[in-house]
Amino acid sequence: MLIYMLAAAMTIVMLIATAFGLHQEAARVRVKANTKRLDGFAHRNVYRRH
């Protein structure tokens, strides 16, 4: 019975760690995409005359 409880606890911990890792990766990709998009606008506005 103890082995089953440890296996279940380990499975739950691994699922939580996977969800946290996916969340962190998605946030990193989102920031990278937003930075790339803003850099594109910055390059276009450099040559605009006021």
C-alpha cells in the first residue's frame, strides 16, 4: 500500500512540475514574440520624418 501511495504522490508531483514547466515555456515564447513584434515596429519608425 505504501508503494502505491508513493507512486501516486510522485505522479501528481510530476504532473504539477510538467504544468509549471509548460507555463514557464509559454510565457518565455510569448515575451520573445512580443519583443520581436515591437522591434519590427521600432525599425520602421526610425526612418519616419516628424
